[in-house]
Amino acid sequence: MPSVETVLGPVDASKLGVTLSHEHVLVGMGEDNRHYPWLFDWDRTRANTVRELAEAKAGGIDTVIDLTTPDLGRDVAFVRDVARASGMNVVVATGIWRDVPRSFWARDLDEIASIFVREIREGIEDTGIKAGSIKVANDMGGVTPEGERVLRGAARALKQTGCPISTHHWAAEQVGTRQVEIFHEEGAPMERICIGHSADTEDVDYLESLLRTGVYLSMDRYPGGPGRPAWERRNATVKALVDRGWASRLMLGHDYAPAPIRMGAPVGAPTGPTRYLFVSTVAVPALRAAGVAERDIQTMLVDAPRRFLTGAAD
């Protein structure tokens, strides 16, 4: 069986186990973690991150796909250290999120692709840690001109390396349709692409229109929040798609995005289980109770993520 790159090196795909499709280990909005590191308590941040990942591992999560990009404060050395301490497999990403750097606005598309390819084949920065996925993002208002450049660069990098693409998309405006069109124009293999945050909509016909193109859907952002469907409604959407026969193209996750702990923040005992366990402890039992078969749950948690990351059939 093929292997998948993680922060601790390649892992045999058979050992990926239960995999969360769209997560973050550490997010620094505005790259504050890089630019203003004195604002944060790094000892407490590391300890808390290790605790959460270790709890997730003990709770049955084997792998997380960490879709943190440079404009989200990506720090793969930090992720490597906490992955080693917690025992969690962590797949990290190349690519760009919503805050596309100005240097990309006029950069040649093949040069954009070459940046992503370098991080896939040689490693990120000087760490030797190789990306196992490509992250792209288009939000409210649709695909901007600079966002389109990143999509096209990512598609070309996928074609050169076989490394899969996972997107952030604004489901309420059906932005995934345009993402898929651009990937198709670039000749990217649809079966190596996942359209993320798809559980933010309850329009099952729209989601099925994406699935018919061959892509995966990441049904994430559990448990939901203000202005977005609550977890029960997300489950209803997942079940509707499973009932239509699409379990093999669905993956589950949270889009959990913990920030570093600020220096001087009150010290208190952790409250409740790590967010990485909401899907497995709340959403999945409810899907079972609603009649979703165990084989379909296994597919969404284990088989579909493995196929997405490797491109290999079962």
C-alpha cells in the first residue's frame, strides 16, 4: 500500500486509520505567531496542544489533515514537535488560504505551482517536512482574480506531483461550482480534489452536483455555530448524501483552529473534551442512531480519507 507524508515522515496508508479531513493544529491569524512571538505563552501552548492531540489519539483519532497555510501562520516545526509528543499522525499542507500574498497577484502560474511542488517534493522551509496536501480557499463573493491564480497553480502542482487539493469554499454561494470549473479547465484529476466546508449548506442537490464531477466533499465545521447549520442539521445533510449513495466520497471533520495562548491569559483547568473528538463522540453516534450503516461510517472516517490522500483504490 502507498505511503502518505506526515510531519514525522512517510506513513503507510494502511496505518492512517480514523482520519479527520479538515483541521488545524495551530493558527496564527495575520501570522502573529511569526511576527509577534512575545505575545504568546509558548510553553502553555505546546502543553495544551499536546494534551488535545493526545486526547484525540486516545479517543480513537489516528490522523488529522492540518490545512494550515503560510497566511494562517503555518509552523510545521511546532506541529512536528507536538505530533511526536502526542503520537498523532499529522498531514500538513502547502498552498495559500484567503489572504493571498501580493507577490502571488502577478506571479506566473507555473511559478506558483513550482512553490507548491517544492514544498511537496523537497520540504517546507528548511525542515525537510513534506506537504501531503495542497490547500486553497475562496470565500464570500466567489473566486477573486488572485484566488483564481492560486487555484490554477494548485491544479498544476497536483498534476505534477499527485498531491491532492483540499479547498475552503463558501457553500452558501455555491462557490465550489466555480472551483471545480477552474480545476477542470486546468485538466486536474477530480478524484484528487476535496471541496471543503460543504456541510455549511443543506442544499443536497448542489452538493450532489459537485459529487457528480468526481470530487470528494469534506463535511466539516462540526459542531456548527452562529449563522451556520448546527451539528444536527449537518448530520441530516450527511445522511441525505449517504442515502443517495455517496458515502465513498464524503469525509468528516471540524475545522478546529486553536490559536496560541496569549501571555498572561488566565490559567484554568481544561473544560470538556478536545474539539477533535466531537465528530466521533457526538455526530457519529447520532448518525448510527439515524440509520447510517456502520460500513458507511467506516468509509467516511477511514477509507475515503485514505483514498483521497493516496489516490489509490481499495
